[in-house]
Amino acid sequence: MKSIALHSPDASCQVTSTPISFSGQQKSVLEKVRRRMLPILMLCYFAAFLDRVNVGVAALQMNTDLGLTNAQFGLGAGLFFVGYVIFEVPSNLLLVRLGARRWMPRILISWGIVSACMALAWDQSSFYALRTLLGIAEAGFFPGMLFYLTLWFPRNYRAGVYSLLSVAVPLSSVVGVPLSSWILNNFHGFAGLKSWQWMFIIEGMPAIIMGGVFYYFLPSRPEEATFLSSDERTTLVDLMHADRGAHQLANKHENGHSSLIRMFGDKRIWAMCLIEMCLIIGSNSTAIWMPQFVNTSHVQMSLMQVGFIAALPPLAACAAILFSGWNADRTGRRVAHVAIPFLIASAGFALTACSDSDLVRLIGLVIGSAGISASIPNVWYIPTALLSGSAGAAGLALINSVGSFGGIFGPYVIGEIRDLTGSFNGSLLFLAGVVALASITVTILGHRMRFILNPPA
């Protein structure tokens, strides 16, 4: 295993969030790469979160058919992360060994098949088993995408790329929730299947299709980019080599094992794990439970009305992500663009929990969803300032794996509180507390890493 270099917080570290200038040729190449890769990667990301959104819509009918309580549904939804956590680090190590062009399509196609097989669930146990298997199939996808982007884009170019990629997360809800609601409304009884079964079958197809698209159109590394001319490839390879050299502390006396020990002993890495856990609790829980949050309105609504209203918070999140990524690149203030959105999200969920007005509650959900999403483009800038080298994939996977435990118990806690209290108010206060904790942790971590993220001139 190759070494993972951990940067120490001293003024000699030149990892900076201050925007830098690229030459005209470098800008042209980076833009060409972005135009080639981003649409495909966004569609892959869209397919991933469509799988997480549709189970929340399916619950409007599926829970009754399978005899699931709110707590049982929340547990089943969270079991996705059990397999995801266990197999994430091995998956990313295989990504490094085999290359993204072979490994990422494997992930996409296998989870698309398992997602479609969710239609076969017939009771609580089968629902639990299929959700766990889905997590195993998808393990490594998100940190794999992050690592893949680090091979193609220099650090000071990534926030904008991350923000565009991250738009696929709320966009999966904007499109997926109304689409899923339409399927639930129109496919019942077709070919002898229930409408929620058709929803899983239909919405499993995009991942399978994108697996083929990824394989045929995206190379593993810049050196293999046939869509670039020879001069353009040389420019990109030299740029990435210079970027790694400028931000990596070489230590020739350390092997991979001792570097991993340093990583596990670094408190900043574990702080990032806590932040990621809070982020996943907030983002995953809102994606899964949003249709049911909306369905508790005092006004009786149809499935399609629930779908369209539940799409409003993620629609606002799309705008928040784009603004956050753009403004962070403009100002270089990465930590503030994580901590403040988390704080705003906490206020939004608290507002929803404390109001009886349907309109105010919806506004609170919009604020909460937008706040969480606005933190996403910049939250991963922090660990990439600490981790370098090709085996940094393992470090990113570690943070995402530990953080993903939030995806296991977060939806369950929300469902359990709902069953115990008879409303979602307590669940929303729980979410408010979680994202407030994330804001505090990011602020403290940002202060301790100030020389890495913003070294003195």
C-alpha cells in the first residue's frame, strides 16, 4: 500500500484555499475536461441519490404492504449503510488498483440491479436484507468519485467542480420525488405488480445505463485521456504533477503502514469523521423522510401533491450549492462556507419543529435542506488538505465510512421518535441538534487548521 502523507499545521504547509491563477492553456484544458466529465459524473451521482430518495416515496405505500412501522422503515433505510461501511475502504483500494474505468462501472451496474430487486421485498426481513445488499453493491462510490476527481483537477479548482457535482444530490429529489410519486399513482396493478415495485424496477435502470456510459467515455487517468490532444494531455499531467508536488509533504522514511498509524491517531481526521456523520444524518434523513415530513400537513394531499411539495426544499438546495461553491472559490473562506450553512440548517429544522403553520413548516424545511446542501461543496476540502498520495483514497473512504454510521442510526432514530411521540417535531429537533454540533466542530477544526487552510502570506 502506498503511503498517505499527513500535513502538519505549520506555516510551511502551502495548502491554501486562496484562489490561484492558471495559464490560458491550463484553463482551456481544465474546461475541456470538465465539459467531458462533469455531465457524466453528475448523472452517475444523480442515479446514486435517486436510489436513496425513492425509498422514502415508496414508504407512502410500501410500509402498509410490508407491515412496517416508522421505526422499522427507518432501520431498514439505514441498513443500507451497514454494507456500505464494511466494504467502502476495500472498494476504494480496488479502485486504485484496477482503475476507475473498470471499477466504477462495476459499482454502478451491480447497485442498479440490486435496486431493481428491491421490488422483490415481501416482508420486514427481506426489506432489511435487500437494503443491506444495496449498500454492499454501492460501497465506495462516493469517496471513489472524490478520489477520481483529485486525479483530474488541482485543489484550487475543485470547489467549483464539487459544487456542480453536488447539485445532483438535491436534483435527484427535485426530479425523483415527483417522478416516483407519478409512478406510484399510475402503475398499480400493471403486469400484476404494485406501483412501488415498478418504481424500484424503473429507477434502478439509470445506474445500469450509466455504468456502460462511464466505461466507454471516461478514462481512469489523465495519461489515458484520448479526448485530449497530445499537448493537452501533457499540460494536464504536468499541472497535476505540480499540484501534488506543491501540496504534498514527502517523507521517504515512512512506509504505508506507519502512515496509516499516523492517520488513525490524528484527532483532526476523527473530527472530520464526526462532521461527516452529522452531514450524512442530516442529508440522508431529509432525503428519506422528506415526503413523510410534508405528508403531515393539516391539508389532505394526493401523492402527486406530496411529490411536488417535497421537491421544493431540494430545489432550493440546488441554488444553495451553486452559490456556496462559487462564493467559496471567490473568497477562499472554506470553513465559513461549511459552518454557517450547518448553523442555518439547524435554525430551519428548529423552526419547522416549533411551528403549527404548514407554510412556516415548509419554509423551515426549505431552509434546513438548503443549509445542509450548501455545506457539501466545501466540507471535503478539509480532509483533502490533510491527505495526499494515491492511497489518500483509503483516507477519504475511512472518513466517509465512519461518517456513514450516521446513515445507519439517523433514519431509525427519526422513525423511533415519530412512533413514540406521534409527530415529527421531536425528530426535527434531533436533526437541528445534529447539524448544530457539526457547525461547532467545523469551527473548532477550522481554527486548529488555520495555517494549513490559510497560511500566512
